[in-house]
Amino acid sequence: MVKQANIVVCGSACVGKSTLVNSLCGKEVPKTSSSLCSATDEMKKYVLNQTYQSVNEAASSTEYSITIWDTSGIES
């Protein structure tokens, strides 16, 4: 059985949302910007499929499908 989760990363423009998504994914998937202009102009999704071994039971593993949603900046 695959355990599924959704993570939505939202916040003001240019606060590091795409950088956080890159850290969670372990590689650079959305481009980031060092300028004051936002690099993300629409919501994008990144899917991670991972299998993890249980600490207590060597023969047991759990499969995860995690969808990370990177949003454009939210203005107040």
C-alpha cells in the first residue's frame, strides 16, 4: 500500500519557497531567482516516490508518494 501526502508551499514573493522545494526534493527542480523578481509564475507540482525501510522490522518497508506544490508569491 502506498501512503500519499500533499505539501503546499506558499508565502510572499521572493522568500525562498522554490529553494525549500529543491531542498525537500534533494535536487534543483524549480528554478530559483536571486533577484527581486519571482521565478515561479504559476503553481507547479513535483512528485517524490520513495520506499523507506522500517527501523524496527528489517523486512518491512513503506512506499510513499509525496506531491509538493510550489506556488507563486501571495501578495497581501
